[in-house]
Amino acid sequence: MAKDISHWLENMVYFELLRRNKDVYVGKINNLEVDFVVTDNDGYTSYYQVAWTTMQPETLERELASLRAIKDSNPKYLLTTDIDLNPVYDGIRKLNVADWLLQNTVNHD
């Protein structure tokens, strides 16, 4: 069941990214998968990793690994259902997915 919920959350984020942006792809760097590589209508690229929760340290590290492997300076986001203070890990912003869904536009910061 938890796996189904995670896929549901990924699908929801995917369709919202499509609605907001020009192109959405699944990315791969070495043997790591990035859930979504996004190019917006202005040509900006950003990266998204989606997880139901990353409250367990090993889950957090697993989800951050693919984003950390990307060595460019484009925005990187980890979207979860966790309620915390939107921490930043090595430039990767962890956001609550409900808050992110309520945003009108994708930020370029």
C-alpha cells in the first residue's frame, strides 16, 4: 500500500509539473534516477525528487543522492509530505508537497 501511495504522489507531481512547464523527463545520472528533470517555458532547468516521507535518515540520504550527483547550479527540490521547516541540504530545497502544489508558479531561486 505505501508503495502505491508513493506512486500516486509521484504521478500527481508529474502532472502538476506538466501543467506548469514545457518539458518533463525522468533523469538518470550514473546508476541513480532523478524523478523529474524539468525545462520551463523560459528555458530554465530544475530537478525534482519525490518521496512520501524522508524522516528516516537512510531514506533522506537515498533521495538526496541523485540530486547531489548533479553538479550544475540549477535548482534542485525534494518534495515530501513531511511537515518541517523546509530545510536545505547542499543547496537542495526540501519542500512540503502540499505547500508546493499551492504555489502559483515555479520559483527560480
